[in-house]
Amino acid sequence: MSFETIGVIGAGAWGTALAINAQRAGRNVVLWAREQDVVDAINNDQKNPKYLPDAAVEGIRATSDMAEIAKCDAVMAVTPAQFMRGSLELLGQSAPEGISVMLCSKGFEASSLKMMTDVLSESIPSAVISVLSGPSFAKDVALGLPTAVTLAASSPEEGERWMDAIGRPEFRPYFSDDLIGAEAGGAVKNVLAIACGIVEGKGLGKSAHAALISRGFAELTRLGVALGANAETLKGLCGLGDLVLTCSSTQSRNMSFGYALGQGQTVSQILASRTAVTEGVATAPAIAALAKKLDVEMPICETVAEIVAERITLSQGIEALLKRPFKAEN
Ligand SMILES: NC(=O)C1=CN([C@@H]2O[C@H](COP(=O)(O)OP(=O)(O)OC[C@H]3O[C@@H](n4cnc5c(N)ncnc54)[C@H](O)[C@@H]3O)[C@@H](O)[C@H]2O)C=CC1
Ligand SMILES: O=C(CO)COP(=O)(O)O
């Protein structure tokens, strides 16, 4: 059975862009927003000025009633990671047995150190889980610019259903059976993008920037593998691909957060100046704690966690990384 109606939970920039893409792919789309002004703007003006200004949100119905989402053939969950559990528990109140849910957010739950796949299994035990991740800025997808992503599903049949439902020439999903790899890549790259932003903001040079991406990728791979991912998956769109995108452009909220830190702003100043979520800020301490728990060497991510918690200064963090003992590359 193919998915004809798609429910999208979360009308932030990414949920809205994914809803636009699914509508363009020919699906009937219902978009759930927690804010009534966002629901009204989409239904009355075909716009989402709060989270995705400039994009036309046409042919999509917005709702604040989660029961309407539960009636759809399949659901894309796009709530920021720290609030994902609440959204899924709400969906679980009216979801049918075996509902297909695709997780599209990038982060770990800071309070439990859990991945979104675990949060979904705990909230809706019968859900059929998929993960969408990869280099894809919401604005690019909304504009219809070419994008390729990893679409990880628990069976090839489920993957086919999702690819048929949301794939388009300008939005190319590549199938993977590695749910953990797809998730881990997206979560860790956000933390590394903060580090890359700091390097750029402080003017440490492109050589340092490239070194950080490369050594950061080693950390991302180590943690992913320790969590059960296949290292090959992490070389793909959801790992290296997304790391390169997010570390290359201040269009990334994580990269621009780090850039602003590098330019001398404080964590609270930067967060107070934006409505958009900066996932790496909450995920950094979770990754640092996981690294400790699993005995995985992740000095860059641990340094970002210390900086974000304001336990060390940028200069202290940079010095500590540069003074680490020389060692073999792998
Ligand atoms: N924006 C992008 O280009 C991309 C974002 N993502 C991921 O998608 C997820 C959602 O990000 P965006 O849509 O960009 O968010 P956004 O920054 O555009 O909007 C914030 C979202 O958080 C929700 N929110 C705020 N406080 C909340 C609360 N207390 N409870 C529940 N929800 C709350 C808002 O309703 C809104 O939907 C994140 O995990 C992000 O990493 C993934 C790929 C691309
Ligand atoms: O995940 C993203 C692109 O793939 C978006 O990254 P930011 O949340 O840092 O903007």
C-alpha cells in the first residue's frame, strides 16, 4: 500500500519544507503546528512567515489537532529533538497500530541521552520507524533546489513506500537499512558545525576549518559505530555529506551560532536573538556524556559541550585541543 496522505508534525522551517516537497510529489499533506498563528497563516495566507518566510505553502492544510495527523497513511515527525517525545506521545494517543513514522529531526534527547528512534519506540511501541537525514537546508528544499538525502527504513518495502511518496527529481532519497547511522550522523554534525563556526568566527583559517571537519568526521564515525551504526553509512549523505554542508555555510543555525561565539557574543545573547532551534546546543552535552559512557574519544564534541555550558572560554577550548598529544591518525 502506498502512502497517499502524509501528516507532518512540526511547522518549523524543516517540517514546512518537507510538507511542501511532499505536496509537490503529489501527496495530500496535513501539517500540524503547535502555534495557532502558524496554523492560521498557512491556511489563510499560504505562508509561514514565522519559520519559513518567502516560501509559498500551497495546497497544504494546517491543523492543531493531532488526531488528524494520526488518520494519515504515514507521518513525518519534525519536532526539535528536545520536544520530540511530547509530540510522539500526543500522536500515540490516537495513532493506529503499526503507524509508519519517519523521524526527520537531528539530535539526541539531552535528559535521557536517547536517540529519536528510541524515543519513538518508547512513545509508540508499534510504530514502523524510518529516518530521513542528509544535507538539506529547508530553504533549498522549499525553493525546489536539487537535494539528496539518506532515507533509512527498517525494511526495503517500507523504504520503497517512502521513496515513492516523497521522492522527486529535485529531492532524491537514497535507501539505507541503517537507522542508527542515519540518526547519529545528523545529530553529531550539528555539534561539529558549532566548532567549525567558532573557527571561522575567530578567523583561525581554512586549514584549521578543514582539519576540524576531518577530525570531526573521525569522532562522528567512532560514536556512530559505538552506537551500532555501519561506518559506511556515515561516509554517505547523512554523515559526511551533512557535515560538509553544515560546516560550510552560515545558513546553518549551528554554524552561525559558533560563528557568533567566535565573534565574541555569549551563548545567552545568541540564543535570545533567534527563534530558530540550534540543535547542537542541547545535543552537545548529550554527546559528551555518551562519549564518556561508551568510552569513545570525542575531544572536539566534548570541548563544544564545555564551551556551550560556559565552563571554559573559547581560548581555553582551542588551546586544550591544540595541546593534545600527537598520535596516529586513525
Ligand atoms: N531547518 C533546516 O534546514 C533543517 C532542520 N532539520 C532538523 O529539523 C528539526 C526541526 O527544525 P526546524 O524545523 O528547522 O525548526 P525551526 O527552528 O524552524 O522551528 C522551531 C520549531 O520548534 C518548535 N518548538 C519550539 N518550542 C517548542 C516546544 N516547547 N515544544 C514543541 N515544539 C517546540 C516550533 O513550533 C517549531 O516547529 C531539528 O531537529 C533540525 O535539526 C533537519 C534538516 C534541515
Ligand atoms: O541539518 C541541516 C542541513 O542539513 C540544517 O542545519 P542547521 O540546523 O544547523 O541549520
